[in-house]
Amino acid sequence: MFLKVIFSAFSIFIAGIIGLIRFRKINKMYWPMIFVVWLACINEIISFCLFKNNLSTAINNNIYVLMEAMVLLFLFRNFGIFNRRKWLFWTVCGGLAALWLWENFIGGKIWCISSWFRIVSSFIIVLTSIDAISKLMVFGSQEFLIIRGRSLFANAAFLICIGTIIFFTFKLLVEIFWFYGLNGSEIFRVKLYDILTYINLLVNLIYALAVLWAPPKQRYTMLSFSPHW
């Protein structure tokens, strides 16, 4: 079980290595995805080292979920989700940051898991991912740099959205179970973590494909917007 969890967690390094090799060639629009992958790699290393020394991983994971949510929102901003509602982007980012600060320093402690932030941020990321897929289906290459003649399942933006929907939907359910104390049964907890292990592996492989197929900057031109840097 332990080896399976470790293998699942460190499978994110596949996407990390691909991102490291392809970083200078990838369109800047997709850079936030590379940053999210690298953040995950760093966090997995820190968590592993803390776990091996019987130390809590709550602090680094609380910091990681904040950084992950913010960078993913920047990615969706690059996808054009907030093009006509720029005020909404800053409102969501500010609201999440305020919630994180309140839960970790005012209403709670940073060395405890921040469930409310995880629930709210997961819900927002799932909604923006669904919105991104709907725009992808409608606008196609004008919004998401689709490689013409290639299936949606070989499109980086589509894969990223599918990955985030799968992972954060399950994460949202897990956090709700934890928040309402529905994890009392040890068998239930084991089964839940077992499912999470496989979902994490699947999503990490999806992210690896997304990074591999992210369009190179020298071959594509944004027709409707540019990355926000």
C-alpha cells in the first residue's frame, strides 16, 4: 500500500521532467501549468521527507494548495475564461487568499488542515474547468490553440481541464466527507485513499500528456487574446 501511494504521488515527476525539457518551446499561455507541475513535484519531495521523519505535512500542504489554486486560476485566465469579467478574476483570487489567511491564521492554525479553503477552491476550479471546456467546444482553435486535424484528446487545454475536473471533484467530495465526520469507519478511509491513489496516478499521467502536447510558441498565434504576464 505504501509503495503504491509513493508511486502515485511521484508520478507527477513524469510531467515535471517533460516540462523541464520542453519549457522554452511551449507557448507562454501554458506556462502556469508547468509551474503547477513543478510546485507539485517540490511539495511531494517535502512531504516525503517530513513523513520519513515522522513530522506533519500540514503546513507545506496548506501553502501548496494556496499556490496551486492561484496558478491554476492564472492558467484559466490565459485560456480566456475571465476575458469579459476581469474584475471576477481578481475578486476570486482575493476572496480565496482572504479565506486562506482567515482559516490558517485567524480562525484556525496553519499546522492543521484547512478544509474550508480546499472545499471552496476545488469547487471554483471545477467550475472554471467546465467553463473552459464549453468554450473549447464552441471557439476551438481561436481560444485554445488546437492543433488542426488532431483529436480533442490530444489537445493540451482539453486534457488539463479533464484532469482538473476529475481530481478536484474527487478532492471536493473527500474534503466534504472529512468536514462532516463521515470518515469514522477505518475500512471507508482505506477504500477512499485507495481510490484517491489511482485517481492521482491517472490525473498525473493526463497532465504529462498535456505538457507533452502543449503547442510550441513558434508555430501558433493567438487570434483572440494573449497570455497575461
